[in-house]
Amino acid sequence: MIHVVTPANALQYAGAMEQAWRLRHEIFVEEKGWTDLARPDGREIDQFDTAHAVHFLAMEGDRVIGYSRLLPTTRPHLLSDVYPQLCEGERPAGPHLWEWTRQGVARSHRARGRVVNPVSIALLTGIVEWGMAHGLTGLLLQMPTLYMIHVIQLHFRAQPLGLPVLIGGEEIMAATAAFDERTLARLRTVHGDSRSVLVSEPAYLAA
């Protein structure tokens, strides 16, 4: 199941978020070699992990096995402050568009020999579910160019924002990815379950 962490329930997920910071360090620093993000405490936290970020945790029992993050484009985010060169025209922003970043799955749960990782699909399904419930109509993302076809296959209406740029030895591009009920239906089909992936929470926490 996918747990959504916001300031309203952050205390409830303090221990899980500690796991998430360390999982991010393992994936992005130790595996991907993003040494600029390295921290001696083994917790990958950046300047965008503020009270405005929304965190998505894939959990198996009390263990975090996958992570993803959304950032409002109405505030500083990666495309605005770190990778502005990826956008050749006017940078899209608004309450309906949030930036999707830091998607990662624990090594123990990466499906070998499978094109689609079930934990990754569950995280993305949860993001679209949460987004549709909160007035979002699209995501802003930076990704390797080869991922674009996968995004389209999942029935997002993707639009590049510029030509790819070589970053860290990899060609990276920025794009918007609009979604609607058809996207959610496609994600649920790929996931193999028509039910919501989100853990329900009391109304006072969801507010």
C-alpha cells in the first residue's frame, strides 16, 4: 500500500521517513553516484524537503520499500532552481501541476526480468489517485529520454519542454505529463488491481 505523508500526519510517519531518507541516499548517492547529495549521516535530504513537499511511501509492513515525492510548481522546485536549462520556453507552473521527483525502489524489491516494477507502478498510481483528488491535472518531470515512451504507454499526455541535456553522463529531458481517469485506468490495469493503492486516513489528517 502507498502512504501519503504531509505536515498533517508527519509525526505519525517519523520513523518511516527516516527509512525514506536513507533509502534515497542508497539509491541516488551510493548507486547512481550523485555525490553532491552525499551526507555523512546517510540521509539524502535536499532544499526542497520542506513542509510543502508531499511524500509517497510504498510500505511492506513497517518497512519502506519505495519512495516518491511531489513538489508544488508554485514554489521553488528542481526545474526552477536546479535544471532551468531543460526548459526552452516559458516554464509551466500552477496549482494544477506538481513536480514528480526522487522515485526509487529498494534493491530487494526490484523485479528482475520484468519491464514494469510493481512497486514503481503502485507509487505512480498512488500519485495520480492523490493528484486527481487534490485538483492536479499533470506532473512536471525530468527524466532520461528513453523514459518518454514509457510515460506515453501509461497513457499520460506527455509534452517535452526542450531538447535533452547531458547531465551526469545521461541525456535528461523535461516534460509535462497530463493525466485523467484514462491514465488511472491504465495504471490500474498494469498494476493488476482496480482498487485504490492509497492507505485511507482519518478526515482530520487528509484535510
